[in-house]
Amino acid sequence: MGLDLSGIELPFTVADVVGGGMELIGLVVGFIVLAMALMFAPRLINFVKGVFGKGGRSAH
């Protein structure tokens, strides 16, 4: 009973699907990294300003 798919051939292989997926990730990853950098940059700038601005907290 069950579905017999032994006679069906697909026009692509698993390697083709994995390769296409990796290419898609390769196209999108630059934008994701840029967005994360833009989100993290203000925190980093404020941290550096806090450490070097007015002698830091240890100068009080």
C-alpha cells in the first residue's frame, strides 16, 4: 500500500538544491551583517565615548 515514487526522476539533485540555497544565503548575508552592524554601532560608540570621555568612571 503506499506511494511508489521509484519511477519518478526530478530535473535536479540534492546537490543542486543545497548549492542554490547556499548561493541565496551568500546573496543575503551581506545585508544581514550590515543591518546588525547598524544596530550595534550606536552601543559601541556610546561605550567608547563613556570609556574615553571625561577620563572614564575611575576618574571621579
